Amino acid sequence: MLETEIGEHDALKSAARTACEALEVEGVWSGRSLGSHLVALSGQVCERLRGALHTGVKRVLAVIASHYVGVDLQAISDGYVLPDDDEEADEAVTKLMEAAEGPGAALAGLFEEEVVPPPPSADAGDPAP
């Protein structure tokens, strides 16, 4: 039983180390703990997601600016202010979500390939412990 748990821990540590190396996470050495690998990996994933989000927003603003003359990008980037009343705010959000559904899905499809990783290949196999 203990040997199985140790083996699983070692396999998980190896997988975390491999993921860190694949994502080029800085400062990952083979002797570091599983926890430190996972913390480093988590930080790297967050940074990449943040970068993808910022790139996506910038591209959306570029598309908007290229299709509509006189768009005030500064005003758009300040955000949308909802009414103070909760019911009015919920109604406003519902209207905005409905209006954005079609165009949002189409635009997300354009960026999906850059953000969503491809599925693992069948010959990837298990990581070496």
C-alpha cells in the first residue's frame, strides 16, 4: 500500500516537473518538492492566461476600431456602469449578454485555437516516474 502511494507521488512529481519544463517555467530543478513544482506551474499558467486575455481584449478593441469610425476606445476601456438597483442591474446584464451572444461566440471561435490547447495525442503515453 505504501509503495503504491510512493509510486503515485513520484509519478505525479514527474508529471509536474515535465509540465513545468514543457511550459518553460523558470527555476524548476529536479530536487524541488511536488508542492513547489505545482506552485510554479500554477503561476506560469496564470501568467499565460492573463497574457491571452489581454491579447484577446486588445484584438477585440482593434477589430472594433477598424470597423467603426469615431469609436472612443478610452471610453470603452473604462467599462460599463450598471444601475444601482439590483433588479435594473440584472435586467441590464441580461440584455447585454443576449446582445453579445452571437457576435461573442463568433469572435471567441477566432481565438479558440490560440487559447485552447489541442487534445493530447494517443501516443503520448504515461509520464516516466
